[in-house]
Amino acid sequence: MSIQAMSWVFTLSKLDPYKKIVLLSLADNANDQGYCWPSMDTIANKSSMSKQTVRRHLKSLEELNLITKQQRTRANGATSTNGFFLHIGATIKEPLTEEPQKNKGVKSDTPITEGVSELCKGEGITAVVPLESSLESSNTITTTAREVKNSEPDIFQKKYETPVKTQGNPMTADWQPDWQRVKASLMLAGIDPAFATLSLEEFKTYWLDRTHVVHPSWTAKFIKHLISQWPYYQSQQKRQQQLNQALEKKTQQQVQNIEQETKNLASKSTKKPVDLDDETWADDMEVFK
């Protein structure tokens, strides 16, 4: 945590409170140089916002030139958490929202209609709007300002929001993913591209049974499925390999046991020479008496 960065954020009095909370979350992870690399989950948990809302505020902070986002990658080419440079000492030149002006008499440049006093027709004199129109205009300005001020979603009332219907198409039996995109994404994540071919039919069968589900990009959903299932696949492969090794080892031991038993029987048996002239075996048989 950088005390200097935290103090700087508190000086930004014109900054929207939601964006200030996100900026404080970054400052809480920053070093003395104003650099940090927290995950999106970390920022969302600290600011009590959804990750989608956090991304929107981070983009606004970049546009205000308060932070700079840096793409980070691992040694194997896989993407990592983004890095953020905090522009400690920067200021906001203009407020993000304009306060509504007090209604001390609203004037209009619209032409004077019939029924308005002739005094309003003098050169350089602007027509005065009637009281009802003035009040209506005042209410309109106040409502607009309130909408601007409260444009950020209330995180405590998200469950009451009307869900947006997802656009897209259902899964079809002849569907094929964008293999070039799939291969590039798997290689970037360090996954064997052959795993996609093994998982395709299972993925299609699962979603073909759910005809009510639509998705705008089944290729993106397939890639996400592969990345999430890869650790389980590796675990199953390792377990199967260990099982095969155990069976092979057991089979070899059984073969060795059989060979040893054969040797033991051979060593115990005594071989006697065969005498073809020996007829003593027939002495006790009545047929030869």
C-alpha cells in the first residue's frame, strides 16, 4: 500500500465517488512508484462492485489521464493480470458532472406567440416564459441532473433490475467452431489443441439437449469450456496412467510368480531312466497269469 497514492486520491474532490473507490482500491495495492497489478476479482471485492462495473470505471480513469493500463503476459505467452500506473499528482481540470443552476427565472428565445403583451416585442427584449412552463422546465433540469448524478448503478439493487434478453442462436448438430481461433487461444493458454477435438462432440451433445439456450458466440463459449475442463482432463489422464502402470506392474509380478513356481516343480521332480524290458508292472494283473 502506498500512503502517497492514497493521499493523492483523497485530494481528487471532483472525482465521481464510484471511480474514486476503484482508484483507492488500486492505490491500496500500489507500491511507492504508483504501480500495481491486482486481479479484477481483487478490485471488485475491495470496491464492492461487479467486474463489469469496475472495467467501465477503469476505462473512465484512463480517459481522465489518472491511470495507465499495461498488458502483462507470462513467460509461456499466456495473459496475466493487467498492470496499472497511477499518475500520482495529476488533477481533474473539469468536473465530471455539472450542478444544476438555480431557477431564478427561465428565459426562452422562442418567438412570442399571440396573447403576449406588446411590451415583449421591443428590440433586444426576450420573451418571458409563463410560470407553468418555468416550473416544468425547472423540474426537467432537476430530473436530468439527478439522472446524470445517479447514472452509476446501485450495487445494492442489482437483483431488482430487469434481466436483458440474450441475443444469439441455439446450438445446431452441424455446428463447427472457428478452429483457427480455438487453436490460437489454447496455445496461448498452454493447452494441447488436440483436447478441443476430443471435447467437441460432448460439448455439442450437452447444448443440443438445451434448445432454449442461445448464445451470440458458441466458439467463445467452447474456448471457455476447454480452458475450464483442461485441469480435470489432465487429472484424469494422470490417474489413468498410474492405473495402467499398476496393472502392468501387477502382471509382471504374476508372470514372475508363475515362472518361479515352474522352476520349483522342475527342481523337485526326479527323472528315472525308462527300462523297456521291465515287465514287473504286470505281475499283479490276472490277465497275464
